[in-house]
Amino acid sequence: MEVNGLSQRNKFVRNALIAVSVSLATIFLLGFFMRGAELGKKIQHFSIFESLSYFLIFSIVFVIDSFRTVIISHFLGERFPFAKALENSLLGYFFAYVTPFSAGGQPFQIYHLAKSGMKSENASAVILTRWSNMLIFLSVSSLLFTYKYLKYVKTGISALDKLVWVIIAGSVFVSVMIVFSLLVPTVGKFVVSLLKRLKISALYRFFFHRNFEDEIEKFSNWLNKFYSSIRKIWIRRPLLVILDMSLGISDFAIIFYVLYKAIVFSSALSETPFRLTFIDLSAIYILLSFIVYYIPTPGAAGGVEGGFFAVLSRYGSKTAVMRGILMWRISTYYYTILLGLFILFVAYGRGDLFDGRAKL
């Protein structure tokens, strides 16, 4: 893909500001319609120090992700500095949080790594290996947890509750297909053969002023390099894949812990019990992730809060659970957005991220 410096830089900043505004509006509207005037009571014990402590715990995820990037890139022959890897992790979460379906994180991370000097096929292999490990973990875990925990995932909406298992099964199937397409070169060859059969050369030249056959040839060559990088990781270094997956699971454990800690602490403030263990909440989170993160709002805002509240409030005080979820989202979502905006403005001043043209 090609990125034009100034216009693309301004577009990133503008879209980020719009997405943040939409996200904030969504969460407060959700709270307003859920309990109306009681919304203020739910956050009456809000503590900036508490939320910052949760954010510091969550920040360990950025550090772990940065090590994952450095380690995998090392085995692909790339010497990528930790500071740049940390910036990549932070901006990856930022773009996931401000794009519909949380879909912008990985594409931007690939762009960022390539813009920072990594070969684009290696950048894609690094990020898509991490993404594949995430999908594999979530898919396998959901299958293991479905029998015991599917009955916990009740939203109170009869039609949705009956379809939950269908939605989860469909999401797992899509995840498996994505991982298969990323790891099996035959899929890439099949895509190239389909593109070659398209009779759109004249139309493509008219709109893009480039030769369609040449573009397909470049894409085919790039795919060969990409699958070569994938083989170096998945076939020649299976222990590296296992290590990366283990670190990815640690990421999830930290995210689960922050949510659990926030709800348990909120329940203690209101002197009410929360009847789920950390393992229970983790299993429910995994199952819900196949549902709530497909909401087409920036960072799935509204869907995440509404989905988790509808399910988790059945096992504790509604007030405490709402407060805990809000503290969790403030600590892991909005602080990350603010930090991401700051990093973008720093990059804007440096001019080394959005300047010129970057070809991936």
C-alpha cells in the first residue's frame, strides 16, 4: 500500500479524534440508557490513582508485546530496536481501539514496522504470526470452555442467548480459516491464480494508471517472500512459535486480571460479593470476545461495556460491576487512546513516520 506523507498524517489524526469522540459518546450513552440517573452513583468512588495503578499493570502488555516483536524479527534476520517495538505495540493498540471492529491494529503495525526499516514481508510475518497465535489460543480455549461456561454467557435477550453458541462456532470457524490462509502457501497461490483470470486490465489501467499484470506479478513475488518468512518461523523454529504463544497468553492473563481486580475492588467498596473466580471470568471473557468485539464501533465501544455488563452483573452488584467495567475501560482503553494520540503528535513533529511514501 502507498501512504502519502502530509495528507495521510492529517487523515490519521483526524480519524483518531473522530473515533475517540464517538467512543466516549457511546460509553456514556450506554450508561445513561442502562440506569439513567444512577450513572453518577456507579462512578462516585472513581479514583485517578486506582485507574493509573490498573493502567500500570496493563502496560506490562506493551512490554511483553515489544519483546515478542524483537525476538521474532531477530530470527528473521532483522535487528529491530526495543524502543521502536514499544512504539509499535502502543500504536497497534491505539489503532485497534479507534477503528471499527478493532480492525486497524495489525495493518498499522505492519505499516509501522515497514516504515521503520523492516522488510515488508518480514513485518507481515511478525505481526501475522502473533495474530495467528492469538486466534489459535482463543479458538482452542473457547472449545475447551464451551461445555462448562456457555451457560454463563447469558445476556437476558432470549433470541441472542439462543444464538450465542452459533455465533461462537462461526467465529471460531472464521478464525481457523484465517490462520490456515496465513500459514499455507497454497492459499496464496490460489488467490494469485484467481486474480490472473480477471479480465480487468483495461479498467485497472484506466483507474490506477498501472499495468494490472505487472501488479499481480509484484504481488505474487511478495507472497513468495512472505510465505518464506512464515516458514522460517513456523517450520524451522517451532519453539519460537510456542514461546510467542506463551507470551501472548500472558498478555491475555494481564487483561483478564485488570478487569477482575477492578470488579472485585468495586464490589468490596459497595460491600457486596462477586461470585466469579478469576478462572471463571477469564473463560467468560474468552467466549464473549467472539461476540462483543464484532460490534462495528471504534474499538467495539458500547458492545464491550454492554456485553460484559449484561453477563457479569448476574454474579454481583450491578452498581459494582458497572463501576468495575468502567474503571477497566478507562484504564486499558481511554488511557491508551490518550497515550496513542500523544505518540502520534510526537511522530508528527519528528516527521519520520508519515513523511514521504512507504511501499508495503
